[in-house]
Amino acid sequence: MDEQKKIVERIASIVLAASNNELSVMQTASILQKMNISRSYSSNLLKKYTEFSIFKFIEQEKMYRLRLKISQDRKYTIENACIEFGICKQDHVIEKFKKKYIVTPGSYKKIHHKEVT
């Protein structure tokens, strides 16, 4: 495997291995500092291999984990998500979730739990 792919995999592993608490405060700069690489170099690599910037990759991981939480817990709310994932505005969570999954978190929860029960 070439060096560029190794860097991308290392960035991904840092994000994916983070706890929800760590993910909530994770910043692009902290990842780059751990790896001792520049923002522009890392952005170019990630976009080349994943089509995402580090920021977007972190955001996508948050939405994925939110979807899992909604699937597992009927009582999980957007307010819970904002606290757990360090997102200030509920509208932002709803907008990002809908952009990724085509439905709002509330609709996803209704659909998922209706099928499960």
C-alpha cells in the first residue's frame, strides 16, 4: 500500500476509534497535529480517496452514530444528540441527518421502530 493511502487510513482510524465524547470535541487541527501533516495536504489526500475533507468525515461519522442511536433507543432525542456529539443547534443536526439519509431523525425513528415492533 502506498504512503498516501496509509495516511488516509490513519486519519480514518483516528476518527472511527474515537468515543462519542472524543468525537464531540474532535477538530481537524488535533488530528493533523497527531499526524504531523498540513491541512492542505491532508485535505487533498482525503478528497482524493474518500471525497470528504476531515471535517466532513467527522460530520459523517457523527450522523452515522446518531442513526445507530436512534435505531437502538426509542427515547433518544435530538437534544441528546446535540449534547453527546457536541453540536450546538438542533436544526443543524436535523438538516445534516436529512441531507445524508433523506428523512429527518424523527421520521427515521418512527419508520425504524414501527418496523421493529
